[in-house]
Amino acid sequence: MPPRPAAPPPVQPPVAEATQVIRTEPKPDGPIDIFDLAGVGDPLKLDPSKLWQRRDDGQRYRIPIGLDENQQPVVLDLLGSTTAFGVFGSTGSDRAPYLHSLLFGMAATHSPAEISFFCIGGSVTQPTWNSITELPHRAAVQTTSEDLYDEHRLIAALEGELERRAQLLAGMSMQHFTDYQAIESQTRFGPMPLLVVAVDMLPHFLEEAPGFERTLGKLMSAGRLGIKLLFSAFGPDELPRRLAYRFDSVVLHTCAESDSKPLLGDDRALHLRPDQAYLVGGVKKPVLFRTAHANLRHPSSSPDTPAYRLFADGLQHKAPPAKKLLLPKPGIEPPSGVDAPLPRLTTSEDRGYGAETTSPPVVSIGTVDNPREHRQDPLQLDFTGADSRLAIVGRPGSGKTTTVLTALMALALTSTPTEVRFHCLAFGGNGLLPLRNLPHSGAVVQSRSPKQVEQALAHLESTLDNRARFFVAEGIDSAADFRRRRAEADFGEEATDHFLVVDGWPEVHQHPGLAERVLRLARRGTEHGIHLIVTANRWDDLPRELRELVGGRIELRLTDPRESLVSTAAAQRLPDEAGHCLRQELWGAINLPVLDDDLPSYFEYVESGLPEDLPAKTRELVARIDESWKGPRFRQLGHERTAVDHDDLPRSEPHAIPLGIDDGGEPVLLDLSGENPHLLITGGPESGKSTAIRTVLRGIASAYSPKQAKVLLIDYKREHHHALISEDHLLAWNRTWEDSIRDLAQVIASLRKRRGPAAWSGPELFVVADDFHEVSRRAELRSLGGLDEFLPDAHEVGLHLVVASNGLHPHQRNSIVPGLGHCAHQLLLKDATGPEWLTGAPAERPREQGEARLLRPVGPSARLRFPKIPPPE
């Protein structure tokens, strides 16, 4: 179908200030399409370059809104009318659709560089803004019914725009926004369009957003800044006093004389047809006209597709959009990963895995919302400045430990272990424990290990004292000077910047004198490259001196927002969700300590939320950083290879065989008396498998008498014999394949007799096989002679298997190892080979001989060091 003819060129007869009558050919009585009236032509064939040709100054901002009694267009003069313009009408008068149509009339005649829309309204407003969100003119659209709504952000965005415009005009010695528009192409500041603040049902909106009334007064006095307030209401009596008839208006049909008379002087509005209205402006008499609408059907489109939808779709991607004045609030999008603000992560020989950067310890850990300046910025921690002493405060579960973890992981991805070093007092739970495997970590210790807490503080105190003397001797005047010099010379230091982390300040009081020692480091550490990060549930939990010392503050959700040291009002607005925070009175969201690729997309996040395996993803990232670092490694507290004396372990019991000690110095016990009576030991060559076997053998001999337990020992290297376990405990000592085949057949026959209705009696039977990768080279022994048939009911027949192997080799695919891997306790040593279910996730694998991780079928895992027991002579 050919396009509709455009409206003829307008002429400008002398009329009322707010109107202009344009001479056109008379049109038949019927619905008026605002796009026809604006000369758009066919909305399916829009050409913005022709549609928005710049008009003469006398024609700019004149919007056709209907036809008068002589079939002549009636035009709203946005510059010639008052700052506020109201649309009044009763229910059923098409008040909301006409407000909607006015905006489309403006969009049809002016580009986004000339006019933009800030549309707001109450809880019943959403349909009024249909397709406005699709227009490039949209600066903001928000109603009180949306999850996105936030009154404070909306007000801040509008008032911030008023301030920006006022400052820009004052800086250029201009009085009116049109003065700026005349030269804007010569400036670097971009367009300053007329901003139409459209409020549907203003009285109702003010009831739901009472704080907006003060902003309303500012808008009323901002006409010279290019602000136009466009609103709708039933009648003028509903409006706040500050408007006080300081507006021009369109009056649609009303049902009450009390609404008509203040606007028109009589009851004429009661007699209007649904398609009629009066334009009221200035001192001129009201102009009666028929209203033009944007929701009429286009002949060439579907009956259900209104013209405004075709128009909005036709402008998609054809014009630069207006500046967005209200961005989505934090928390609407899925959280970002720790690497989101970083350059691309790569692996290099000299820096390991991370981002290529040479910046000092400055990292971004999230996003802060700045609605007054219409932007969202990185939540940046500058440890060379005020954030060198950082306090993170929030109620339990608000995300304090996650915030610390994100900050440290960001540092680890942007600095090498010779640049930054972490010393963590993990008093707030287990959240920081994954950092133990990070090459940047000097200590990650818990409160129950007072000796290691003391060692961590002593190390930092020694570092501080040594640096103080060194700075004086070398004439180093600041930490920044030290960083510059150390980039050129090592100075014998482990790292340039050290970070003391106290996660859970109240626990400090369980360690006498610790609080004062931390304060001493806080007072003097910053100028020597020693930084402090501390967390607490309440600001009052921190000593007054420490609260005064900290220059950086991140305040998460508090139990009582009135206790905020940032802003009580802002703290009350903060969502009660983990990771939301205040940073210098701005609302922020903390990134998660995982890679961005490990987080869900927007639609996955809306449907299922965050995945449950995020801690595992953090451990994988730690392992990746650790494995990629080829540079020097320094002693880590809790990871020293200090010999463990077997005599210092507690006495063995059948349900508690000691294997070694954990990082806190506590014994790690193995229970082989229940429904999981087996132990699978996996590790590479020289990882300590045989030492682990000897520890278990001693434990069996100590826990059971010879009448209670017998041991079939498979030991082809002949490393384990009677010095470890008595002759009375030994059922047999196999040193060849033939010995094993013979004795295992006898064991299987005996075990089969234990099956049956009658209770059996006799000793528990332990089959202990070292170097199973060698044993299984004989096909008959891959299942230990057939013992795999007893795995499901081993605890019922008194069978216990203790098997040590390098891992899972090709010839062991059909061996007993896979079966054990799914039902036995697993002792993971370094350098094991095979699938992850057997060798553990990378972050769980020990790194040194003598270290191990015990994975229990039920219950928590444990990291340990086992005693050094040499082979008997």
C-alpha cells in the first residue's frame, strides 16, 4: 500500500501563545492519527534523516496535537507554554492514552538530540508507557510498581541532571538551554535536549513517592535549563499547592463541574465528546479541538498492531539514543566475577595466571551506583591511599568474608606473590581457608590455633620493625618510594605489600594482647607497605581508635541501620541481601570470588539463581593461580614440613585410628569400624604412600589385640614387617604374586563362611596392599583375588581393605580401585594420577610429601600431615 501523504508545510497565523493553527486541506470527521498530523508518512518506511530535519527556530518544539473546528492542526508550543503542562480528564476520557500520544507526537517531530523523555508514575501507570521504552528518546521509564523502582535513585537522577545543566550553562555564561543548543556542535559536551519529565497521575504518584514533591518544585523553576513537566490528573484540586495553576493544560471530558470550572471558567468540559478537548494557555481563550492519537491501527499492519508500535519498531537502531539518566539498580543483573573489571587473563612465565598490569595494589571488587551522575562506577579499593586500612562491617550473613575473599583474589590476579602477601586470621569461619593453597598466602590461621596466630603477628611485627630501620638507612620516605625501588632491586624481601586480614574482630579478644598488637600495626604499617583489612558485625565491635584509623569503609547490611557510620538513610534503603553495600554513601554490589565465566547468564540467574558449587569454583581458581606460578615460594605458616612424631598422636581405638595432625595441631582420626571400613591411599612416587601404610599398620596393632584383628600384608618391596606389627597380628606377609594369589583364595573362602543367618565369630580381617599398581599387573590380582564381591557387605563379614596406589592406570580400569573410590575413606597425597573422583579437585590436592587430605564418605574432609615413620631395618 502506498504511504500516506505527509501533512502540507505549515503556515503560522497569529494565534494564542500555546497554539498554532496550520492551514491544511479539511479532513473528514473521524479518528485523527498523530503520525499523519506530524507528516511522518508510512511508519513502516521511516527515514530519521528526513523525519527529524532541523526546523527553523520559530518552528522548533511545536507539536501537532489535534484539529480545530476548521479542520486546522492545533500545535502545542513547548517553548511558548509554561514549564508545567497538565492533561486533565475523568476516568474514561482517554487521559492516559492521550498523554502517551503527546510523547509520540514529540518523538515524531524531534530527534533524541532535541527532546528526551523521563517517564514516571504510580502503581497503575505501566500501560501508559507502552513502547516508550523502545524509543531512542527514552532517558528513563520507571513506575512505583516495578522491582527496579527506588524513589531515592529517581530523585537523585533528576536533581543531578538539573545540577549538570545549570553548571554547564553557568560555565559557558549562558542563560537558556537553547543558547547552548545553538553552539553544541562546537562543544565537547554533547547534546542538551529538552527533557520532558512525564508523570502519569501526578497526585497518585506523590502519594506513593512523597519525597518527589520537593523535586517537583525544582522542576517548576528549571524551564530555562530545558525541563518540561508533563503530567496528568483528574482535576486541579488534587495537585500540590506548589503547582497552584502555574501550568498550561489540555482539558478532556470531565464528570464534575468542580474539575471543569477552575480550568475553563464554566462546565464546558462536562459536555465534551471522548475525542474532544480544550487547549488552555496564557491569557488567550481556550481552543476547542479534536485530539490526535498514536494508538490507531495502520492499514497495512495487523489489526492488533497500533501505529505507535510500528513507529517505535521502525526507529530501532536508526538513531543515537538519548543519554540514559537512570541505569538499572544494583542486584538486578547477575553478580559479576572477580575478573569482570580486569583485562583479559593470561598465563605468563614471569607472572603466572592473571591480568597483565603493573599498577600498585589498586583493585576493583564490585560496582557502585551513582544515580546523581547517571553512571555506575567500579567499586575500587586503593591500598596506596585511604583503603590501606579497610573496615568491612555488616550483620552475620551480609557477605563480609566474601568481600574479603573477592578483594584478595583480585589482588592475586593483578599482583605476583613477590608483590603482595596475605596474612589472614580467619576468625569468622572457614570462608578464607581456600586461600591456604594460594602462593600469595603467608598464613591462613583460625582462632583455635593460638600458636599460629602468634606466629603470624610476630612475622608481621618483625617485618615492620625491619622496614622501619631499612627505610631510615636507605633514605626511603614512603611506601610508594619503596615500591618504586623494589621494582629495581629485591632488597631480600618476600613481598612489597603485606596484608593483615582479621576476619571477625570480636574473636580477637580471645587472644590476650592481640588487639593492641593489631592496632600497633595499623598505626605504623601503612607508611611501610603493611595494610589492614578487618571485618565486624557492628561498628561498635571495633575499638574507637581503630574506627578513627580506618580510612576505607564498606558497610554491608546492618542489623540496625541506625548504627551506620556511613549514612543512616542510605543504610535503611540498602537491600537485605548478601553482597549489597554502601561505599561513601553510594549503593554498591560486590563481585564474587570466582571467574565471570563460571556464573550464570541473566536468564539462568532469573530462573535458578546462583549455582551451589561457587566455593568449589573459588578453589579451582586458587589452584589455577597456584599451578601457574613458577617463581619463588616462601614459607607458609601451617604448611611447614615439621616432622610429626607418631608417639605424640593419641592412642588408637578401633573407631579412631590417628593418621596425623591437621593445620591446627589437632589429631585427624580414621574410623574403619562402621559401614565404610576401607581406606584408599592415592599418590605419586615419593609422595608418602608407604609412610601412610606404616602409620595405619601401627594404628591397627595399637587399636586391636591379636585375637581381635589379623592382617594380610601384601608388600612386594618388603618395606613393612614385624617391627611395625607383631607376628601374632600377621595372618600372612605376601612378597610375591604367587603368595598373594594363594592366601587371598583362602581369605575369600573364610569370608564366604561368615555369610549366612548364623552370627560369625573371629577376628577382624585387614587386607593391606602397598604399591597396588604393581600388584595389579597380574590379572588375577586386579580385584585382589575376588575380594570386590565383598565390598557391599564388608562391614558385615569383618573385612577391611587398605590399598595404596599411584592412581588409576589403564590396566586397572577393571580393578577393585574404582569400587573402593566410591565407598572408602580416601587419603589423597601429592601427584596422584587418574580422574578427579579419585585424585580430588585440583584445589584439594596436597603439594608436598607428607601432606595429605582425608576425604570421608560422610563428614568433612581434613588436611593433615602424617608422622614420619622410616622403614624398619
